[in-house]
Amino acid sequence: MARKQGSHAGTTGPKVRDAALRLFARHGFAAVSMRQIAAEVGVQAGALYLYTPDKQTLLFELMTDHLRDLLEDWQPPGGGPVAELEDFARHHIRYHLDRPDLVFIAYMELRNLTPENFAAVERLRGAYEARLEAVLRSGVADGKFDVPDVKLATMGLIAMLTGVTTWFKDGGRLSRVDVEDIYWGMVRKAVSA
Amino acid sequence: MARKQGSHAGTTGPKVRDAALRLFARHGFAAVSMRQIAAEVGVQAGALYLYTPDKQTLLFELMTDHLRDLLEDWQPPGGGPVAELEDFARHHIRYHLDRPDLVFIAYMELRNLTPENFAAVERLRGAYEARLEAVLRSGVADGKFDVPDVKLATMGLIAMLTGVTTWFKDGGRLSRVDVEDIYWGMVRKAVSA
DNA sequence: TCTTGAATTGAACGAGCGTTCAGATAAGGT
DNA sequence: ACCTTATCTGAACGCTCGTTCAATTCAAGA
């Protein structure tokens, strides 16, 4: 009854995060117990506290790491507003289809964050939205796009693109590239001058 | 310590549902206890079981009543695909802005339903989506719309429109009608031939 | 006014919760 | 081979959970 064979912080730590991610996404933060996470990892509940100060921080760090990844994943590539908007749309869809659990959690469990943690997550999300907003604004400025309200268009487009995670299944009627193409077509037309 | 003054099933019943709705939306189904709901209503926890067989059914009935309302709220008004699409978009936005808590719950708490209850809710949601799908399909048939995939366009448009609940605040920069107009403009262009 | 039944209390049930910690064991540098 | 230290166990803490039920009181029809 003590340290286990093969135990190593470098392997257990990520396993804790993976298990928490999967379980939070499937059942919701509040519905998942530390003992369930521990069972998934193969340790006792007490051992989790070597890797996180508490349950709330576990959630918070999953969210912020995800949003930081998302921000790093896309920088405006240049080439003008239309090319940048296409690049954004395709990257957004790819990133979201690759990490459905993280996306789900980052949208759904905001209310389980403390006010400070919530503010930090909202700041990161705002930074991402500002990227798209800047592309739209520059496209409006040189007459490539026509939208009555850039902020609203930003929110509308992100909602539409993110929604792909709610229905897309690999091996279905449409491939990922098909989906990218079709969404990009709708985005392009929705903001076209 | 027993029956309270002014007690009446006709008043307590709705109060239970209202309190559950508000609390579920704010904190999540799993994070809300029957005792919290009871406190909000002004009764003891045991009394709730006169109005619902259990906590899960309370959630399920909130969802199904909402979706049935949504289905009743909009019938194709005729006048051709373009007019019908506009009517759908405007109704969808209005309905969702009027019931943010119900909308939130119906999207977020699906994973807390039993498989049977989940299937029933999905059936209702599918019926609603089929309404929009039919409008798009008829518009494509007579050349008014051009979308590469009607099903995907349906999901994309509903996601975009529903997303309005995540950011709209009354008294902000844009009125509800402004928002309706702008979203309708984007929808129209996104599916335009 | 009396009686009947609907509405509610308050206590209790067993179970599970997040978190802490002393003690035990394996890993890894010397 | 030894020793230190990182890793983990298992028990325990006080608390809350959903749900049940006998007892009690109010409302309302006769």
C-alpha cells in the first residue's frame, strides 16, 4: 500500500488531465467525482492532488491550455482579407474537429469557474474573436466584404463554424475537407460585398 | 409543522419548474440540489416529490415542453422559400432571445438525460431542424437558393442563429430588431443563388 | 360545523462528495 | 548497496446528496 510500480509524474500527470477531459466532456464537471477520475487513471483519489491543487483548477487549466493552443494555431497569414478569412475558417473547423472534448468543455463549463478564472478564460476567448474581427474589418475597409456590423458578424460566423462539432462524425456522408469547403462557401457568401 | 398557509398545487407546481429552470441554467443540472430548488420555492425538499417523480424527470419535462413550444411557434407561412426563410430566421431569434434559460438547458444538459429521454428530445429537435431543411430544399429546387448540401446548411444556419443567445444583452448597442435584420441579411446571402 | 383529503414538514436512510495526511514503497542518484 | 525523495495508498474528516415516509395541518365541499 504505497508507491506503485512504474509510477512517474511524467506519465501520471498527463493521464490525469486526459481522464478529466474525457469524463468532464462526457458527464459534465459537476457530475464527475475525483474518485472517478482516479479510477480511470488507475490510482487512488488522494494521488490526484499531487497533480492539481483542486478540482476547479484542473478544469481551469484544461480550458486555458486549450484556448492558448487555439490562439497559437492561427496567425493571420497575409494575402488579403479574403484569403485570411478562408484560412481562418478552415483552421477553425480543423482545430475544432480535432479536439471536440476540449471545445465542448470550454464552452459548457464556464459557469463552474470562479469569477477570476472565468475572467481569464473570457479574455483568451476575446483575443481569438478579435483575430476574426480584424480580418472582417480590414475586408470591409477595402470593399471586399459587406457586413452591417462587424462584431455581430464575428459572433455569427464563429457560432456557425463551431457548430460543426455538434453533428460531424468521421466516416459519414461528408469528409472533413468537404465540410471545410461547404462552410467556407457559406462564410464567403455571407460577408460578400 | 405540516401543510403551509396558502399552499396549493396550482401555484407550487409552476414555482418548482421556474426555480429548477433558473437554477439549472445558472449552475448546471448536476450542480443544483433538490434542497436548493426547494429553498427557492419556499418549501422543504420532500415536497418537491409531489410535483415530479425525480430530479431527472424535472429536467426532461423542461426540455420537452420547450421543444414542443418551439415547434408550435413556427409553421411555414407560405409565400415562397425566401419569405419563409426570413420568417424562420426572425422567429428563431425572437424565440431564443425570449427564453435564454430554456434554450441553454436544452442544449447543455442533454448528457444528463437517460438514453430514452435523450432519444425523445433528439426526436423533437430533429423535427424542428427538418422544418428549416424543407424550406431550404424547396428554395434549391426552384433556383432561389444555392447550397452544396442542404443538411449542412441547415445545421450551420441554426448554429449561427442560436448563437445570438451567447452575447446579446437587452439595452446594448443593437436592438432586437437590428439583430434580426443583420442576421437575416447574413442568412440570405449565405444561401443565395 | 364537520369531515375528508390534499399539501407539507422534518427526520431519517445509505451513499458519495472533495480534500487531507501519516505511513509505506519504489525509483534513482551516489 | 545505500539513502533520499518522489510517488502513492488507505483511512478518515465533515458534509451534502436524492429520495422516502409517518405525522401534521390547512382548504374546501357537504
